[in-house]
Amino acid sequence: MNYLILIYESEHGVAARTDEARAPEYWQSWSNYADALIASGIFVDGNGLQPATTATTVRLRDDKRLVHDGPFADTKEQLGGYFVVNVPDLDTALEWAARCPAATDGAVEVRPALPPRD
Amino acid sequence: MKRHHFSLLAAAALAVMTATANGDQFALLIYETPDELAARTDDTRGAAYWKAFADYGAALQSAGIIRGGAALQPNTGAKTVTVRDDESVTTDGPHAQSSTQLGGYFVIEVPTLDEALQWAAKAPSSLTGAVEVRPFYPVPGMP
């Protein structure tokens, strides 16, 4: 079963991406995590997102397109990226969530995907 | 109705295999109202709900810009994990509480943000919920 691991990062965490002193450690921790997911054969997909300041939200009301700058949900921690993992059960997904670098500073949300029908 | 979802994912997988780089990748985050999410399993509204998303997925596919996507179970099934001082704490529910919830996402590859916004406006959830467009961050070492 596929689970989406939503990575919520603190501002401090996101800032580390481009901080000369902290960036190597930041990227190393993510690279280690992705490597571990791949090595266990559960990695399905994953991507990092640009900071929430680059988000644009679109609504369509009465055939009019309403566009505003910024993310849909204003939260202290922001969605910094996600992984999709294929694991047998929610407990296993939660174990992987706890190993995610953002868990120590931000939060990691686990959501089951809708199962495909064969 | 799950068949629509499956064909959408199959289309996405096919698109990934045949992808050619012709722009930047964006995530279209699909935010849906409780009413829309209820339509998924509603006998009378379910067919129209899934058809709208299947049509949207098919349009992304014929445009050759779909790179991935998934639909999510309602956020009542969400769990949130935080680790503080080496202690892992799991709470029920999503990290961000809102009446309109993340119902799924599409990954598309298009030349400009403007084009991504045009596609966002065509997503079924833009009518009652919202679609958030986020550019990808090129992550070193990701497959």
C-alpha cells in the first residue's frame, strides 16, 4: 500500500538549504534518508518543493480565475516536500516518518493513498 | 469508480516513462471541501466526481505534461509524527487543520508558472476548493 509522507519544515529548517554553514549537513541528512528508503525497496516517489513564498493558489468562482500569491494554508511549518513509500501497513509508514529529518524540527504527516484497483 | 483513479495513475506512469524534459516541474496540490470529498463515495455524485478527475488526468496526459500524481484517503486517516529529544510522538489527524483538505496532487512539467496556473484553474477542485501550485526544488541525489 502506498503512503504519502508529507514533510513539514520549520523556517529554520528551510533556511538551512541555502545557509553555507548548515547546508551540507541539511542535504546530507536528506540524502541519507532517501538512500535508506531506496535501499529498503519502498521508495516510490519523492520531491522537494521550493519555499512556500513561491506558492500560488488558484480558485475558480463564477468562471473567474482568482489567483493569489502564497500557499493555501498559512502554517508556521511549511510543506517542504514529500515521499511516496510502498509499505505493508501504517505502522511501518509511521516508523519511516519518525526517521525523516524534518521530524526532529518540524512535523511529518502520513496519509494513505487511495488504493488502485486491478 | 476506483477504475478511473487507476487509469489516471496508469496514465501518469506511462507519462513518466515517455517523459521528455521541456520545462519546470510543478506540484498541483488539490484542496477539496468536505462536500467534494463526500462525493467520492456518494452513490449519485460519485460517478460525476471521478469522471471530472479522469477527464482532467486525460487532458494532462494528452498535453504530454503529466509526470505523477496520487489521490489521498480523507485526512481522518492522517497521522502526524514529531520527534523531540529522541522521543517520537504520533498524533491522529493532519498537521494543518483546515476544513478544506489536501485530497491529492498532480505533478506536471510545463515551461512557465503561468502555464501551471492555467492548468490549476482547470482542476475540478478549483471550483469549490483550491489548487496550490508549487515549483519543485532540484534536490541533489534524488532518483
